[in-house]
Amino acid sequence: MNQAEAAILTLLAERDIGATICPSDVARRIDPDKWRDRMTEVHSAVDCLHARERITLSWKGEAMTKRSG
């Protein structure tokens, strides 16, 4: 598990069941000063965790089958 994957799972564990996080929250957790530079890494981690069925994806409350973009 890489740093971004660990940060995703940690942030989710800190929230209520069913709560969501934004990828930018993860990037800010990893690198508060240069978080924008970490977004590609975070999106890759999201894709990997979703493929392994560790997380689900949603947009505006609607379930998604894959990350757009």
C-alpha cells in the first residue's frame, strides 16, 4: 500500500460510516504545501482501491462505476 492509498483509508476511517472524502483532502493530507502536485498520485490510488473493492465512488450522491477523468 502506498502513501496515497493509506491516506485515503485513514481519512475514510476518521469519518462517519457512509461519509465521503474529496481527492484534494487526501492530497492535502500527504503534502499540504504542494498538494496539487500530488493529485495524479491520489487519483491513481483511488483507481487501485476501487478496483480492489476497498472503496466505492460517488458523485453528488450517485454511485459511480469508475472515476471520470
